[in-house]
Amino acid sequence: MEHPRQITVIQAAIILISTIIGVGVLALSLFAVRAADSGAPLVTFLGLMLGVAGLWLLTKLGMRFPDQSIIDYSKVLIGKWTAGVFSVLIIVFFALITALAAREFGEVVVTSVLMKTPLEVTVIVMLLLAAVSSRADITTFTYFHHFYFPVIVFPGLLIVVLSLKNAHLVNLLPIWGNEPSGMSAGILTMAALFQGSFVMTIVIPAMRRPEKAMIAGYVGMGISGALYVLIVIATVGVFGSEEIKKLVWPTLELAKTTSLPANILERLDGAFLAVWVTAVFTTLLSSYYLAIYFISQLLRLKDHKMFTFFLVPFIYVMAMFPQNLLQMYEIIQVVGRWGLIITVVYPLVLYIVALIRKKKSRGDQLVAKSD
């Protein structure tokens, strides 16, 4: 499917930020603390570095093949059938990510805001909203993210900065944590929260200057990663690692303990949830858009609109599969860790093959690079 090259470097960075910052914000600190206690900020930072590595690979591939998405150039690099198998896995993975994000959204809403609303209603409403919005082309998709970006980043950053006044430095020591043995699994879990960077595979072909995609990637990952690290520092600093282990959504509890200067608002959890709902929508929109866009490319169709409602029933069934909140978070961690094979290892293999075979895109033709 051909796209006009209208996305700027700033817009590409914004898409990346609003895709990464999403539903995982609430349980972010809990995952990090379970891995390394007071070393949670370090685990988050190392997970960010692994996420940056995956982004670098995807962006290098995108710059090497600026007119194609990963579905197209993978066929040339590793063969039609092998690439087809991995393309199906990518589609299933992002459909599953969408389902788990919708389920987590539903759990939070029915627990914190709409206690008498059935879980099924909140999940299906968010899925339908994402499906309707994903009928747009890539340019309108960009406008969605651009419009909601200030609503997501600035209030979230304000809440985190204000909460730091209640933090105690002793809660963040030792920096490497009391149980370093759990760090490796924790790093993989935290890196999984940055898998939204895969959206760059469809953004780069629509960029005005795809050669500057790396700048957009670094800016986007830097801002979203910095916010995630700050959230972990603030929650651990305020509550301490042992207290966080008893909380389901530490970031939400952090908002409850934070107030604006002069007590204009004594609790910011209501405002935070409003911001969080917006962040969930942009993340769901990106993951759902990726799934249906890749389906259309795999089937060599010119338009993805016919699939906008096709996946909704399947994603809804997957979303309702976990029996409870605890099982849902166990599944999220397992899916996230194994998903790194698709979002980091697979692009690494493609990039190595592209270097060995000296393949790159020139215009609309795929040619061997002559060095």
C-alpha cells in the first residue's frame, strides 16, 4: 500500500512516545521491584537499553529499505515462506498485545472508576474505539498521536516531579538491589514495555526524510524511557520496595499521595487516570493498526480497512482468557519476554542477512549494494 511521505521527524518521535507510554505505566514499578528490590531503577534503565538496541536494529533496517515495511523486505532477505511464518507470528503477537492491553485497561477501570460496570463492556468498548480509529490512513494515524501527545506526556511528567518531594533517598539504596540474581529476568520484562518501538517499521516508509529516522527513534525512546525511569524512581523513593510488592498499581497509588502546590488538588489520581486512559488508547491504536496493516501487506492488498473489525472478536476472546488479575499479569510477563524474539532477535537476524547479502532498497527496486 502506497503512502504519501508526510510524516516529519518530530511526528515520528511523537508516534513512538505515545505508543510506548501506555497501559504498562501502572504496574511498571511492581515488575521492576519484584526483579531487584531497590535496584528497580537500574533494572528499568537496563531494560531501556535493550529496547534501544531493538529500536536501532528496526530503524537501520527501515533506513536501508525506506520504501518497504518489514513484511516486504523480509521476503527478499530470508525467503518468501520463512518470512511468511515470521510475519504471521508478528501479527499474532501484536494482536495478543492488543488483547492484554485492553484487558488490563478493563481491570483498572472496573476496579477504580466504574465499579458496577461489567468488565466485558469496558474491554469491548476500547477495542471498538481502536478498531474504528484504525480505519484511517497513516497520515491520520499520525494526527491521532500528535493530538494526544501533550495530554499524555506533560501531565504525567508533572505528577512524577511533584511526587519526588515525598521521596526518601534511603529507599533507593543499594542501587543494584538486594537480589541481583533476579535482574536478568527483570531486564527482559522491562525491555518488553518498549516493544511499541516496532511501530517504526510502518512509520519510516511514510517519513519525508527517512534518512533521519534514527534521530526520531532516539528522541522518542529517550523521552519515553526517561519518563519510565522517573516513575520507578519516584514510586520506590516514596513507598520503598517492600511496600510496592503489596500494591497492584504503584503508580496509581503514587498519584493519590501527590498534591499540587497550595493544595489546589489534594489528590491527583483522578487526573492521572484521565491521562492514563488517553495513553492506553494511543497504545492500543498502534498495536491494533500494526496487526491489521501487516495482514493487508501479507495478503498483498492495497487497503487495510476491510480488516478493521475482522480481528475484534478474536482479540476480545484472547482478552477475556485470563481468569483473574494475577494470571493476566503472569501472561503479560511471559508474552512480553518471548516477544523479544520477534522485536529484537528477528530484526537482528534480518540486519545480519542484509549486511552479508549486501541488500538495500534504491527507489522502488531492491538491489545488491555494491561497496
